[in-house]
Amino acid sequence: MTPTHADTDRFHYPRHGAIVAGFSAVVAIGLSIAKGGDWMLQFVYAEAIGLSIWACTDFGRLLFKLDPESNWPVGWRMVVMQVSAVIIGYVIGTWIGDQYCGCSTFELWRHSARAFASYLVLSIAITASISFFFLSRGRDQRRLRQLAIAQRDASEAQLKLLESQLEPHMLFNTLANLRVLIGIDPVRAQAMLDHLIAFLRATLSGSQQPFHALSAEFARLSDYLQLMQVRMGDRLQTRLVLPADLAGLQVPPLVLQPLVENAIKHGLEPHVGGGRIEVSAMRAADRIVLRVRDTGAGLAAGASAVGTRFGLEQVRKRLATIYGAAATLELTPAADAEGGTDATVTIPA
Amino acid sequence: MNATALIAEDEALLAAELKAQLAKLWPGLHVVATVGHGAAALESALRLRPQILFLDIRMPGMSGLEAAQAIAEDWPDGIRAPLIVFVTAYDQYAVEAFGHAAVDYLLKPIDPARLAQTCARAQAALAARADGASAIAPQWDAALGQLRSLLAAPALTGTRQTPAAPRLQVIQAGVGHAIHLVPVDSVIYFEAADKYVRVVTAEREHLIRIALRELLPQLDEQRFWQIHRGTVVRADAIATAQRDEAGKLTLSLRGRPERLTVSRLYAHLFRAM
């Protein structure tokens, strides 16, 4: 068992017992001020009853099926457990108090049912408030724990996203090429570095703005493809087609980037002969169709890679968040003889 | 010291740079071929038999690791095994596996000091071979052990299956318009045939459209043994393992007349108890 629950740590029992003892002492002081009488007697009764009920509750719950999250019984079990713990604890505690004072509280019932009932109501009220205290405290702790877990999950997802966007393999290979170019062709090296800078800036700040112009999206894709061009040489041909009237269209940033990366990574890179990537935008009735097409290895070869699905899932999720059901992403085998893969994003115009 | 080497790297600039750096660090090293993909690496290595192979891991077609496996299996007997140096830009799993396997590897961008170290190691290894009177056969042993442990690292073989890949019970093979259900237990062996796998039972054989490396994680490795990069055989269908004078190991089967060849990479599976 991992100690994820604050309730299960080893100091749990003494700590709860001490809190109950403190509560009971306050109750005893309150009662002796309100009612007068022997404060020591009040103290013994309050402590005996308080601790007995607590013991019946805290140990009694172990007899029930516990909710793994809270470590308490749930539903009717909780009610049965709590009611019986109060009754049994009250009887035991009262008996202990009676032993101390040498009298019998239960005798009181015969003499004055009213006085006895008021004792009982008082005990139940006190027990209820203590139980409520522990329950809400546990709930708060649980909420904090869940919050911490949620935050951890979120930052893990973000890290994974960043890693997939930056693609260390691509980055280091690009740097390796850059290192070579610096020695043999400084002008080309500078141009490559400029593309890398633009690519990195776009990737790192991509999530900060909700939309940018389609022309900006195409410029980022061009940076990425130019980097790949240096690496792959004539194994990579690229074609970007953006009609002038769509240049200003607002799209979520880097929505096409994962599709182009997939086309390279799973389509062209594994393909010995390389191939062509075409990115195009066109208007079709009331929709805009954005297409990333490659002439690479095709779906069957790349479909098993986990990376593909992660990238596609990210694009799908983003489209769904922004456009709901109005946007789609489809991945199909290219229809013509050249083969390869066709990724199509459709968004409302 | 004079030696021969092969460079397999799909990015032309990086291949040229590695060659130039090697020329500076090791003038006696003759690069006999520079190739751009795994299949070409296999073909050139077997034809030219260089002493050192620099293999990029991620290459089109066949990966550097697959090429290394094929080279190890098909390398002719009687010729000293090549030294293999893997080159990779970023593969966190690969680097881990290399560490365990103690195979030499280079990270891109290649640090010249690190490359000098690799050259020194290779020279020492070649020198030890030259003056050692040791037999040729044991030369493979260390390299094979290293390769085996690299191939056992799932992240490296490109399958990227989750560790708990479900075990296959029945093979569904298409025959015309019908699907034949072949219980895995009745399969005697699987054999890779290009993009297909031949599924051979005692009665007949089927072709299924899956790569052998994708099928492998779905088979119980206790029951199905890989004996060659292209062959997986059900262990209890093996009748005998016979070694000929040249040391080549072949299996005879229960229920099939043909004999299967065990590659040197998997020969360690067959030892008398």
C-alpha cells in the first residue's frame, strides 16, 4: 500500500484520539460551567464517552467495506456504522463513568426519563459535531490530494506535448547538419539557423495565442520543411499552395504542423526513395479544406507507431475544443497511383 | 594502422562530415562505401566486408539495428566479424540499451573528441585481433551477445508495443473470400516473406499480411523461438538440432519434412542439457 491517504498514515490513530480527548475536555468544561456540579466527574464522563464513541467509530469502520479513496464506509454502511458506534460507545463510556462515580446513569432513566433523554441528546449532538469535523477535514484533504494529482497529470501531459512538438530526434539531427554547414557553407548555415529559430519560436509560443493567419501557419510549415530539406536533400520535395484569398483566414496555430511532421516521420523518412509533401488550402462551399498529402510509405506501414496517434489526437482535441463537431480530421490512403497518405482538416469558413 | 570501414547514414551532409572527420582522425582508415539506407548497408557490408561499420539507427527501410542483425546472420564463416558503431541523434532507450550492451555508439552532432575515442577503441580491438592467435569463431561471441541484448530492447526494434501485448490465440488468414482460423498452437513455424508472414502448419500454409516483427510480441516467447531474423518456430515442434562440419545449425521438425536454418545470432538456444 502506498501512503497516498493521509488517513492511513501511522500517526492517524493517536492524532485522532488526541483531538477527541481535547474536544471532550472542552465539552466537560462547558458542561460544568453551564450546569455546575463536580467538574472532575463531568470530565471523566465526557472523556470516557467521547473516546469510546471515537474508538467504536475509528476501529469499527474496519469491519465494513471501505471506499478506497476516503478509507471510510459509504452509503448505508456509513449510517449503520455511525449509529451503532454512537450507541455502543455511549453505553461503554457511560458505564466507565459510572464505575468512577459509583453511581448508575441508567438508574436515572427510571427516576427521570427526561433528564436521561437530555443527556442522550447532548451526547449525540456532540458526537455528530465531532464526526462532522473529521468528515469535512478528510474531504478537504482528499480534495487537496486530488488537486495535486490533477496538477501533476496536467504538467506531464504538457511535457509530453512539448517533447512531441520539439521532437528531440529532429532537433539533434538538425543541429548536427548545422554543425557541418557552419564549416563548409556559412551562408547556408545562417539561413538554416534562421529557419530553426523561427521554428522554435513558433513551437514554444504556439499555445499562447488562440488564432493566427493561415499565411503565418504556412510560413511556419515552410520553416520546418526547409530544415528537413537540408537534412533529406533530394529525397524531399515540397509544395505549399495557399490561395491569396485564404491567406488572412484565422486558424489555430500549429494545427497543421503535427500532420506535416507525421508525413515526414512516418511517410517519407522510412521510405527509401523519399517523396513529395503537398500542403494546400482551398474553399469548398461553406468550408475550408486544409490538406497535407505525402507520397511516402502509406498508412499501413506507419499506423503502428504510437507517436502518430498522439500527434493526431492532439490535433483532433484542439479542433473539437474550438469548432466542436463542425471541424473534422481524416487520415486516408491517397487515392491516386502515387500512393502515400492524405490528411484532411475541414473547418467552417 | 590501416583498416576499412562502411558508413550508413541517410543524411548526406552528416555522412560526408563523418567521413571527413574520420579522415582527419584516422588517416589509415579507408571508407569503402557510404550508403543511405539499411538494405544498402547490408548488401555493401556483405560484399565489401569492411572491418568497421558505422550504422545510423533511424534509416529508411531497414533500420541500422535490423541491418546489424542481418549482417551478423549472413556474414560468411571464416571471415572476422566487423566492429559495429551505432550512430543516433536522440533515442533515450537506445542509449540505455547501448550502455548495457557495451556496444560503441556515437551521438549526433558528433563530438570530435568522442569520435577520436571511438577510433582509439576500434584500433585497440583490431590490434588485439591481429596479434591474437585466437580462433575466428569466438570473435562473434561478444558482438552477438551485444546485438542480442540490443534486439531485446523493444523500443529499438521499431515495434513499440506496450509491454502487455495481448497473446495471439488464433491466426486469421484470408484465403480468397474466406477467413481461415488457425490456432496458434497448431502452427509449426512462421517465416517472413517480404511484407507477409508464411504461417506453416502440419497440413498446409497461409500467408498473412503483417511484418514478422509486429507479430513477434504477440507470441509466447517461451513457446515460439526466433531462430533467424525471418523464422520463428514452435519449440515443441523441433525434433533435432544438428550441427554440420562448418558449424551451421539446422533443425528437423515434427510434422514437416523441411529443415530450418538457425542463424549464429540464435545458435546459443541449442545446447545439450
